[in-house]
Amino acid sequence: MLNLKPLVHVILEDYALPWHGTHGVSHWARVFENGLRLAQDTGANIEVVQLFAVFHDARRINEGTDPGHGRRGADLAAALRGDWFNLADADFELLQFACVHHTDGLTEADTTVQTCWDADRLDLWRVDVWPEPRKLCTATAKRPEIIEWSQRRACSAFVPDLVSTEWGIELGD
């Protein structure tokens, strides 16, 4: 597992939205944990899944429709690669693709990319969007117990412990 604390803090230096907002730190952390849970079954590359969680919405400029935010997140990952994290070229290409296309509604891709997309889609409950199983990519994400688990967390605005314990961020109320 990567130590994301320094990277998350660098990303947050220029994050345009509230850290506690709809697309902020608690969302990133839920996507992170969703992705790790899915990867146990899908075999996805965990480092790519972890990095996707913190980059996919890292350069949003508003909480609503924000065309291009995935590309901006991917560009940020490219700018920070080498200094703040390392990833093999093939894995970095997966991260880039996952970030750029995470809002396109695609379902066909490499298993790691599918796991990233499902990790994010399983947190749509937070914005009153019910993820449709046919729009999920992996069999694991479509399992009723996974859907129920993610719904409970997203609907309650659950803040995973890793936000404070691993990332060193206190969101307050």
C-alpha cells in the first residue's frame, strides 16, 4: 500500500473546492476503500486504484457538471509523478485512462480501470444518484452486499478513519 499522506497534502494545496464537499476528501477516501474492497476479488492493481481515488476529482472547479475535470486530474498526476509517487509506465497509462474517462459511462476496459470506475460509481449515492447495476463494470460491484455497504456509507456521508489516521486530515463538522 502506498503512503498517500504527502501526496494528498500536495493535491490539497491547490484544491479549488471545500475539502469536506461532495467531491472532496471523504469522497476520495470512500472511493479508496471501495476500490480496495473490490480489488480483493477483481485482482486490480491496488496502487492504481489508490492513486485513482485521490486524482480522479482532484482538479474539479465546481461541485456540479465539470467537463474536463478527469483530464485535469490525470494531468496533475502526470505533473506529480516521479516526485510524489512512482508508477510503471503501463500502470500509469491505466491511471490516466481511468481518470480521463471516469464520467463517460463506459463499462469496457482493463479490470483495474473497471475497478476504479466502480469504486467511484458506488459512491454516487452521496449525490442522490442510484448506481444502476448494468452501469457497473465488475461482477463484484454488482453484488447486493457491496451495493448495500456502499449505499450505507455514501448516504450517511461516512468519513473513513484513514482520512485522519493515514492522511492526517481533520475535516471537522
